Amino acid sequence: MQQDSQQEPLWTKSFLSITVCSFLLFLNLQMLLSSFPAYVQNDLHAGNVAVSLVTSVFALTAIAARFMTAALMKRMSKDYLLMAGLLLAAVTTLLYPVAHTVGSLLIMRIGYGVGFGMASTILPTLVSQLIPARRMGEGIGYFGLSTSLAMSIGPMIGMNMMSGFGFGTLASVGTAVVLLILPILIVSRIVRIKGNARPISMTAAAVSRAADETGFNHKLWLPALLNVMLSITYSGLLSFIVLFGEFAGLKQVGMFFLFNAITIVIIRPISGRLFDRNGPAAVLIPAGLSVAASMLLLSYTHTMSMLIAAALLYGLGFGAIQPTLQAWMLRTSSKEQYGAANSMFYNSTDFGVAVGALLLGAIASMTDYASMYRYSAGVMVLFVILFLIIYASTGTSKLRNNGITE
């Protein structure tokens, strides 16, 4: 296996190119997603339910689009599907300011969900084929930095841009970010305009076919469920932290995402190597407690120092958990099932965001934003308890080497 890792180095041109493209795709998503709550409430004069729908409708549409993409990849060129998804995401982003009612905005969100779902299915499937099996945790850790960094700095950029220049300018910049992906893919020869057959494209198609032939991998359920629970907490930040800032009297609440990004960058590579050596338990238990502590501290926050402390704790936990869960799902799958594993990982993320937006929005309406974040802390306590129950029933050695497929 060591020889295979040397023959297949991690830091290839294709790996770097796909990682940058993934960062830009999720940056577009996060820049706009964090600003929708204020836009919907202030410009469209809607309430918490409408704010929740803007987030959940997109997430549910993206889930459906991933299933559709998996089926289409068997019959159509991956290159065309990826380009179509990116262009659809760009066009709908550009048209957001034209939607002057909640209904028309939801239509735009459905279109964006389809485009984003298509692109976010193909990119991670391609990159997982480039990572040596024994370095999966490390490789996904570095690739996942693209997503985590976008999730950390995107909301801050979006909120500051909307505050300074308005939602229209923010949508235009978001469109440019997506369109920048296209020349990167073409120049790096990840895709070809004419759709010529290439080994990496054939591999992606083979993944989809083989996943259908080998059936569903039931070992994916636990990490997928844990990812749903983590994503519920993140949904509460995306959908309501701006409104919580107004509630708590914090004018620079967007700084949460900046300091969150700092610890994510630090912990991502470390957690990946720790997972490769010791399995998921060594990462998920302390990281889950870190997220729970962050949510609890945030619920009592009324000063900037408390906000920064909560952000650092959240970054440590979130930045360690997310790549560990994705790598765990890939390590318990054969290479032929990587496409299905990646699809389930991202679908569980979007499902958690959708459920979280609706559930936490309802809690906020019945109580307040501080209480809502305390419920989020409770979700992460359940996260740790659930994992510990499975850990105790399965056994240390099985979880340490959980289903590694040679």
C-alpha cells in the first residue's frame, strides 16, 4: 500500500484544480446563504418561516438533484453535466435580485439547488478517485478545506458585502465566483468542451454503474446520521446568526465566521491524520463536545470576546468532524461505491441544513434565538451519546479499522 501511495501522489494538478473549484462553488453558496435571512425579512418583509423555507427548499432540491445526476451520469457525459450544473447555478444567482416576492425567490432557489446539486455531486466523486486509499483521511481533510473555508469566510464576506453594497452587488459577485470555475476546469483539462472520453470521466461513470450493481452500503448510515446532526447546528448559524446578533446587540456578529475559519484551517489536516491512524472515535468524541460547548457559549454571548471564543470552539469541532465523517464513509466503501458514498455525505449535509432551518426556526419563533442555540447544543450532546453507544456495542478494534476496503 505504501508503494501505491508513492505511485499515486496526493498533490497532483487535478487534485489541486478540483479542490479550488470546490472552494469557489461553496463560496458562492455560503456568500448568498448567510445573507438571505436579512434580505427576506428586511426587503421582502417576511417572517422566520419564510427564512427557513429559503434555506430548506434549496437543500431538499439539491438532494433530489444528486440522485438525478447519479442516474444521468450513466447516459450522458460527465463534462456536460458539470458544465450545465455550473451554468444553472450562475444564472439563478444572477437572477436572485429580480425576485421581488418570496414565491419567486423560492423558484430561483429550486433552480439553484438543481445546479448546485449536479456540480457538488461530480466534483467530490472525481477527487475521491485521485486519493490513495490509505491516505483517504488526509486527502479528504485537505480537499474538505475547500468546503470548510468557504463555509467559514463565505458568510462573513456575504454579510459585509450586502451591508456595504446591497444584495444586487452580492448576487453579481456570487455569479462571477461560479463562472470562474469554468476556465479552471478547461485549462486544467478536468473537462473538455467537446466531451472527449478521458480516463477520469470513465472512472466516474464506472463508479455510478458499479454502485448500482453492488447495492447500498449499510455502513454509511451511522456517519450519515451523525452528519445530519452536525449540519443542524450549522443551519442555525447560517439562517439566524445575523438575527441573533441583533437580538444580543452584537454589531459585528459576522466575525464569528472569521475566527471559526482560523481553527478549521488548523484542525483539518491534524484530524485527517488522526483518523487515518486511530479511527473515528479519537476525533468525533472530543470534537462533538467542542461543538456542543460552542453552541452553549454562543447562547449566552453578549460580548465580542465571548463570540470569538464560541467561534474558535465551533471551528475546532466542525473542522474535525466533517472530514472525519466523509473519510469514514469512503473508507467503509469500495472504490466502486465512492460515488454513492460522496452523494450520501453531501445529501446528509443538505438534509441536516433543511431540517435544521425548519426545526430551529420554529424553536426561535416559540422562544428566542438564545434558547434555539441551547437546543443546538443538545443535538450535539445526542451526537456524542449516539456515537458512544455504537462505539461500545461495536468494539474499539472494529471502529478503529472500520470497514477499510483494500
